[in-house]
Amino acid sequence: GPTDGRKALETDLTQLKDTITALRIHNDGYKVTNAIQKIEIAKLKAKDVANKSSGTTTPTTQKYLLRECTP
């Protein structure tokens, strides 16, 4: 009857709420990772500027960036 349908909807709603909670947790983790990467990029840029002004160069390869910035 209608009670069964309501229970099914409540179960679906609970599962959706759980999914939203899990996604929010993952999203918060990505926000932290993003903030850390922005700091690392700023450090690399500052190092690059310092190296250019001192006349030394340290190439930063894409491989290094991918390895260091991949969560």
C-alpha cells in the first residue's frame, strides 16, 4: 500500500543524504589538496624568480610537477 511506497521513498532519501555527505567529505578533501597545491605552486614560482635573479636556473619538469601535485 501507500506505506510501502513511503518507506521506499524514505529509504531512497536516506541513501541520497548519505551520498551527499560522502561527496561533501570528498569535496572538502579536494579543497585541502587544492590549497596545498596553490602553496606549492607559489613556492616554485618564488624559487624560479629567485633563481632567475641570481643567474642560476633549475628546470622544473612536467614530470616533477605531476608527481608532486598528484593527490
